[in-house]
Amino acid sequence: MNAIRRSDNAKRPRRRFTVAGALLAILVGIAGAQTASPVDQARPRPAVHRHHWYEFGIASWYGKFFQGRTTASGEPFNQNAMTCAQRTLPLGSLLRVTNLRNNRSVIVRVNDRGPVPQDRVIDLSRAAAERLGFSKKGLAPVKIELIQTGSERQAELAELNQPPASR
């Protein structure tokens, strides 16, 4: 019988420590929740980017022949604007295009679909091609990075156009 009593007594201290540990964890959790100030809770948090889209390939450019023609976004093409044609990204997306030969980069907005040749990843406006330094060559190896999608951009613009809250 002594063996049975000893095992019962051995379990009792464990129960006490388990209950005490649970109570301590609850108290620490409550104390931690109370330390956050209302200022910290009201402060907006930066957007978290889930992934970084990029693509490597050959870029070309288009200009005078398409000047004034309607793009896929409905606006007239302007060869002097910093725009591009890209097959898959949403219209209105912002991209950083880097020429891999000279490391120059520009930011362009997707406003059209294309490019027509299947071996190219992007068609840039004449102005973008000039800034990247390949307007005379016609083609260049590039890296394309997504900065902001068209839907994110529209939401941001809509938020900016909201009237200020009355006080």
C-alpha cells in the first residue's frame, strides 16, 4: 500500500505546478494586452507584400506608327508617356523595367496588351526605351518587377479622393 500512496503523492505536486503555470500564463497574457497604448493601436501598419513578382526577357518598343491609337485600357497611345504593353498583368499596374546591359531602370504603367511577337515579354513606349538606352537598337534584355497592381492602385486613388472626415 505504501507504493500506491507514494505514486499518488508524486502526482499531486505536478498538478499544483500545472495549475500554477496556467495561472501565471493567463496573468502574463492579460498584463501584456494592457500595455498596448491606444496610440499604438490607432497607428496604421504598413502593407505587407506577400510576394515579389518579376520576369526576365527581351523588351522591344513601339512608337510613331501607333501614336493616338486606342490602347486596351481605352486611352490613346502616347509614345512620349512612360507606358507599356504587357500580356498578363492587370491594366494600370506599375512596373520597374531594368535594362540588363547598362543597369538603367524606369517605372512604367501597363495600359495595353501585347507585345505581338511571342519571344518578347514587354513592349515599351518610345520614351521609356530612350531612357533605358535601347531605342536605336530596338531590343534589350530586361528585368521586369511588379511595383503595384492595377487594383491596388485604384483602391489607393479612391482612398485619396475621399472627402476628409467631418469633425
